[in-house]
Amino acid sequence: MNTKSLSWSSARNICIVKTLAKLGHYPTRKSEKEAWFLSPLRSETQASFSVSLKKNLWFDYGLGQGGNIIDLIMVLKTYSFREAMNFLAHDVSHFLFCPNTIPNKKILNKDMRITRINFISHPALKKYVESRGITYHVARDYCREVWYRVNAKEYFAIGLENHLGGWELRNSYFKGSSSPKSYTSIKRKSKTLLITEGMFDFLSLIILEEDLVKASDIIILNSLAFTNKITGHLTNYENIRLYLDNDSAGDQATAKILKLFRCATDERNSFRNYKDLNEKLMQCKK
């Protein structure tokens, strides 16, 4: 596609997050509304470059400057308007922006088809796990590179398999799962059980407490909805250590397990100033 066939409105509808990923820039944290990056326009240690996931607009708080994808490419590449349009023309059919960057999970689980599973090798996935503070070797040992198809399009993500054969899937702009969704269990015939809420909490715990993790059984809930599902499997443990998120939902799930099992302990004091284990790890590495 050339610049004559690429309109301004089409160009500005190219996803900023996906374009930044192509250029090697990945978010340090995300919410439903925005993604935060270390600025691609200057050197910094605290992320102050924001991308709206609703409006597909960026703003660099350090520079006091922002705009659409065309503005970003012009500044980032020191391109003229025509050069920026020519650069974006190559990606318009693949990187179109969708305000709902995370597909509806019910639709996704119904329509998703896993096409292949490999050891992690894609450079974008390696960069993504590293952007979350996880070493490639740790991710490779416990996760896989999962390719899946939705609506005739193929995608790839880091995958953690659950005990029913479904997958928790993550990449720099997607968070979802395949069917059947459930918790993940790793058994080592230990009397100590560690319980984390999500995939990256578990991977972070390996970095922070490697010896403990390797000597313990593990349950990754993948969703707090599975708290009730696991209680029947906890009766034979002498020590249950809980690493759930520091939020109201994590409080409730932790309190429920503490009430049921006297051998359970709340380990969140070790990351009390952070939302979860991964946030602590990322801040420690900075």
C-alpha cells in the first residue's frame, strides 16, 4: 500500500501499542484504560509515557507532548508527514486499532483454536517476559509459546497450561485464556504448598524465592473464582503459604483459606507496598 491509498483517518487508526511492540517497546504496566511505557523518545527509569487503550492516543508526561500514531512516528523517527505515512502504510492491514483490545472472554473461549505449541523462541515474547522482570530461562521452564486462531486470524502468546489442558495466555497487548479454564497445579510430593493468583505472580516468586519454589507444591489459581475448587486438595499439607494480590478480592480469598486451614499463612507482608508479586519484582529490578 502506498501513501496515496492510505488516508489520514486510516493511518491514525493503526494501533499505537502494536506499533511500539514492533519497534521493540513494551508496556511496563497496563490497566483496562491505558498502557504505560518507558518513553521511546528519551531515557528514563520510571514509565511516564501513556497510551490510551480507548482512544489510541499517546502522551509523554516528561515532554508534555502527545498525539496520534502519525505524530508519534514523526517524532520517534524524525520523519516528515509523508515519510511517516509511508512507514505506517506497511502495517495498516495488520495493526488496526480496536478500542476493546482484550476480546470478550466468552467469545474468545468459544471461538479460539490452539494451532501449535512450541518452546518459547519468538523475539517479541522473549522481550515481553523480560519487560515483566522474568528471565527467559524461567519462562522457558514453565511456560510455552502458544499459537492460536480466532476468526481466521492467528496470534501467539506466552502460555501456562492448567490442570485440565487449557491455557492462560499473555502477550504485550492481550490477556485471556483458552477452554477449559481452570487452575494450574505443580506437584513435587512436598508438604508445603504455595498459592499464587496469576501466571506472572508465580514466575515472579521463582525469581524472588527460587529455593522455596523448587521445594514446594504450587497452585496458580488463574482466577480467584477457583478458590473454592482447590480447598479439597489442601487437607494433606502441613504448610500453606498464600501470595494473593493486595486488593479487596485478594483479601477475601486469603481470609477464606486462613479460616479453613490453621496451617495457612498470609505471605503478602513480603510485598505489602505493591499490588502483587510481579509489581514488586519489577520495582526491585529498577
